[in-house]
Amino acid sequence: MEVRQLGYFVKAAELLHFTNAAEAVYITQSTLSQQIKLLEQELGMPLFDRLGKHVSLTEAGKVFLTHARRILLDIEKGKQAIADLNNMLTGELRVGVTYAFTSMILPVLPIFSKEFPALKIYLEYGAPEDLEFKLKQSELDLILAFHNQSNDPDFDLQPLSKSNIVMAVSKDNKLAKLKSISLKDLMQFNLVLPAKGFSSRNFVDELFEKKKMKPSIRVELNDMHSLLSLIQNSDQVSIINEKALIGWDKLVAIPITGNKLSRQSYVIWNKGAYRKKAAVIFAEELLKVGSEA
């Protein structure tokens, strides 16, 4: 079994078309078919069902695809480790981030890119569960997110900062003068909230469920910038993590009274996995921002 065969197989599995896959890896279709056939012979099971020009993965193919991807990723990480030994910050850095930390992470990117111009940075936004899954699959190098467990068997958690869930309103809103507000008083307002799946929305839903409260949710948005713009330019009210308001000078955070309204954020690593030098330095910069925020 050869690395190039794994690469051919993964590309064919992704495209489910041998001719297109062959073009993508710069070989002929007959060469790709031959290499995959040799791989199937070595494994003793077919990886594809061939139906004319169309192909689909067999059950064995689906199982093998997960392992083949991981092998190829591990090889790339090995190459990166060798490059790190030579103090060459090159290659790729893949960072997962939840939406609440946009204002925290964006100031780091231009500084980091200028200091390490040979490094390509991929920033992927998503829900914590989706990002954690990709981290486990080695598709991301680290994550910036909230996490409910301080001890997790799958991850190493590097504390970043604590933040509060607050009521957010425009500076022009008459409610901006409030020193604080209770959850009970929030029930009188029509709320604008992040869509389900957002970390802060999940937290708020759990909070109201525990209190057996049913808030009036008027608008749900799956784009944080749009949500904050709406709040800034109207009399609407939102409940959100205070970190999301960094850089939005026309918004006011009103503390919500009560216990367990603060959350701990972390830089999250795959437990036991190799950490790229670039990822370690990037995390250090994030921790500086987190301590200042």
C-alpha cells in the first residue's frame, strides 16, 4: 500500500467520478482505476460499486475512507513537524472558532500574517460540536470556543477567559441606562437571538428551561454581524455573550442578575496530538488578547 494510492482513493471517494478524480490528481483515468484496483486487491474487498461511469462507496469503502484521510493528515503533520524543527513557519494553520470570538480573533490575524507571510491560515466558523468533531478528525489544529467541561478525555483545554451573558441594546435605547436587569424582567421584551446551534443561544435556552421561563423570541438570526447591526440600529433587545460586543461601540451590555451567567472559554487542542509550532504561537497571541479583554 502506497501513500499515492491513498490519495487517489480519497479523491475518487470525494468526487465519486474516476475521470474527474484522475484529472484532479494529474494522472490518466486508467492509471487511477488500476491503482485503486491494486488497493482493493491488497485489502481483499471492493471499495467502490461501479455502475457505468458512476461509482459509489461500498460499506468497506466508507470505513476505509476515514482511516485513509487520517493517514494522509498525519503525514502532512509529520512534514510540518520536520519544517518546525528547521524554524520554518510554513504550511497551513487551520483554526476553528465560534462566532462569539470574532472580535477577539480578527485583530490577531493581520499581525500573525505579517510576521509569518509563508503560512496560510484557514479560519473556520461553526458550532462548538461541529468544530470539536473536526478537531478529533485532525481537520483543525485548534479551536477557540466555550466548553462545559473543565476535564475532557478527548481534549486539552487551555483556559482563555471568562465572560458573562448580558442583555445587549443600542446606546440610543432607553434601556441603555439600566445598571442591571433580572431574567424575570427580560420576559417582557420581544427578543432577537442567535439561531439555534450558536453557543450563546444554546446556553440561553438551557437557562430559561431550568428557570421554567418561556421568553418571547421575535427574531432569530444565523449571522452574528447581522444580529448586532440590527440591535445597534433599532430598539430591539438581545441576550448574548459579552465577548461578541467587542468593537461594537454603539452597543451597551446590561448585566443580568443571577447565578451561573458566566462562561469559561478555552483554546482547545486534540489530546496527545502533535501541536504545530505555528499553532502554539497563534494560541499564545490569542491568550494575550484574552487576558486584555
